[in-house]
Amino acid sequence: MHWYVLQGSNLTDFLIQFGYGQWEAVKMAIRRSPNFRFDYFLRSLPTDLVGRRCEQLMKAAEKEVEQLEKKVREDAGIVVEEGNTDNLPPVEIPKFKVLRARWRKKEQEEAEKQRVELESKVEEIEQQMRDAQERMKTLNQFTREANSSMASFSAEFPEELLGELANLVAQSGSLGIVGVANKFLADQPGSSISRRKVVAKIEEIAIKEKREESGDTSVTWYIRKQYINLLDVDTLKFLRQTKEEKLEKLEESREQKKKEDEPTQATGATGPDGKFIEFPDYDGEEEPKTNKKSFTLFCNSIRKVVKGALPLEKRKNKEIVHRILRERWSRLPEDEQVYWQKMAEWDEKRHARDTALFAKIKSGKKGSKAAAAKKREREEHAGETSGGLSVPKKRKSKS
């Protein structure tokens, strides 16, 4: 026999409401509940099978409680002899929200540990890259000094300074090309390189453009692909951090712009589960519905279930229905009350959107009525000045 989680949850609620052994009442509650409207198999079960299923649920709950108690004793260091189940020391089982907080804390600690390990590995790899680049620079310098053909003066841009120029350009941001060249020459005192050669080399190895995917708000220097290998590890790290900062600022500006937009443009808001829930359609012609409190939203969600579980003669008795609703709200766990509080916050945002849209449409109607009144006044004034008759416009002659 296949039982769904929803069925077990509802049967447990009925057990709490009616008590152990009241299988006939549980069976009637199943028949009246809208959650089982199309579950013909469950609705057709005899009373003894319904009771058997309820007993299975209770045994499963007791087994789960025993496992939780065993885990609490192990965490507290309480030693229990095997087979000694009669004189077990009493323990207090934490609530589900406490357990969930512990699980989340443990997951966060593991994630933080993995992040630290990854960062240390990245730093090791970056250090290895720096060492390799330093060895390559030393090898290139030794090769140039050993080669006598390289001893003569060359009129072209020196190759040994190309990497330094590329790193400087990559970190220059939106600085002008002349400013970059002057900064490079200032770092090379006594060099015979002209500024024209430096500018020409910058145009060869780099390009200045605006890349939205990198979060640019203005044109920025970027090294061309064929010269990326000239950049050292520190420059690559600087570019990566700069890109992340730009994207964060861009995201913040977008969020700020969304907040500054009129509430009428909002299509929804974040719900209790962290997911985006759309607002219902609203044309702004009629006054918006007032936002409801958390208790009201909770009552609206289970009112039909409560009435369905009552006899026919008591369903219209508001005092009985309201008393049951208040009792259920008082027994509601804290995390579920937080859920309905967040749902009330969502409904408050919905009401703010509807109110702003209603006021906007209302002011637009007033403006159109005022414009129509002014137009009628102008027409009446024109009629009075022409002797009570309106002068028709001259028709254009057809050629």
C-alpha cells in the first residue's frame, strides 16, 4: 500500500485533534477534508484500516523519537548499557528549528573549510606561476646577454620592456594613452625610447573599449589576446578583483534603481520561501483590497478544513470556528508563524503596489476631466464671440 507524505501529515493532524482510538472521527474528517477530495482509495477505506494506518504512523513517530533521544545521549556523553531500556536517563529533544539551525551551521562550517582550502591552493598555484615567470625572465635576460647579435642598439621598442608596458597598460583603467606613455617613461629614467614609440606600441598590444560583461561604465584598456601571456600573476589577480568589484557595483546600482522605481512597476516580491511570487493582476479601476495580517492569512488557509471537520449543524457557528482557529494558531510552531508573518509582508507590498497604481490612474482621470472641462470652456467662449454660432473650418478644395 502506497501512502504519500501529505496523507501521513494530515492523518497525524487528525490524530492530534480527535485523539487515539477515534478512528470513526478520523474517517469522517478524511471524507470532509478537501485535501482528499479525489483520493477515492483513502476515502473508501474501512474504519479498521484507517486505524491500522494511524497506529503505523504512531509507531514510526515513536521510533524516530527513540533515535533522536539516542543521538542526544551520545552527543551528551551519556553511556547506556545494551539491553537496558527501562532505566534510561531522561533527555530533552531539541525542537526541529534548533536541529535545522545546527545542520545549517555544520554545512556552513564545511563550506568555509572548503573555501579556505581552495584559496590556499590558488595562492600556491599563483606563487608557482610567479616563480616560473621570474625564471623565464632570468632565462630571457641571460639569453640576450649571451647573444652577441643582440648587443647592437635597436631602433625598435625593446622586447625586454614589453611585459612591463603590458602590465602597466592593463592596470591603467580608463587613463588616456598619452598619460599611460608618460607614466611608463617616468618609470624608465635614462631610457632613449621616444613617447611616439611607446604610444605606437600601446596601440599594438592593447585596445580601449567598454565591455558590459565586465561591469565597465566607461572605456577601459584591455590587452589583446595574443599578448595576454605578457601579464604576470599580480596583474591577473588585480584584473580579476577589479572585475568583481565592478560587477558588484553594477549590481548594487541596478538594485538601487529598482528601489527608486515607482511601486507601480513591481510585478511581485520575495515570498516566505525566498522565491519570487508574482502579484495578482490589478487594473487600478477599483480601490485595492486591504492587506491582511498573518493570523488572518493563516485562518483563510485552513478555514475550509476546519469547517469540513465539524458536523453540519456546527459549521455555521462562527464562535466554534473562531475558537478552533485561535487554538490552532496558538499551537502553531514558531517557524510556521514566521512563515505567515513573511506572507503578510508580501501582501503588504502587494497592497503598496495596488495603492500606488490606483492613485496614479485616479490622478490621470482627474487630469483628463480637467482638460475636457477647459476644452468645453474654450468652445463656449468661441461660440459667444461668434454670435452664438460656431464658425466651420474651411474645406480644402480638391484640385
